[in-house]
Amino acid sequence: MEPSNPDTAKEINLLREEIALLNSHRFVRIHNSVPRLIAFQFVRGLAFGLGTVIGATILVSLVGLFLSQIDFIPIIGEWATRIANQIQTAD
């Protein structure tokens, strides 16, 4: 059933081409296959977990370094020195 208006037919053909282009897109192809989707989500989870661990390691190291440098504040300095000593003896 083709539309009688040539402009409408042209628009429909353009829409068909766009839908074909979207269906061939990588994102849609990955989500059309359950094994591909599972593999993609697994790799995504591994990357997220690795990034979280690396980021937390850097953050804790920087906080430990910062705390070890503040010996001149009486209460916080003693607390930071004890934490720094425990970290060094744990290695």
C-alpha cells in the first residue's frame, strides 16, 4: 500500500533508510544478541570494578600521605602518625 502523495512516499523511503541505518548500528547489534549483551555487560563490570579499585587506592594513598604530613597539629598529628605507622608496619 503505497501513499498517493509522492512527497509522502519519499519521506517513507527516507524513514526506511534511517531505520535500516539505526538497525545496523553497533549498539543495536549488541543488544539484539543475548550472549553479546552478557559479554558486553561483563566487560563493562570488570572495567568499572578495576577503575573503582584503582581510584580508591590512589585516594587512600593521597589521604595517608596528607595525614602523615600534619605532625604539627597536636591531636590530629598524633592520630595521623599512628595511622602512618600502622600502614608502614602492615607492609
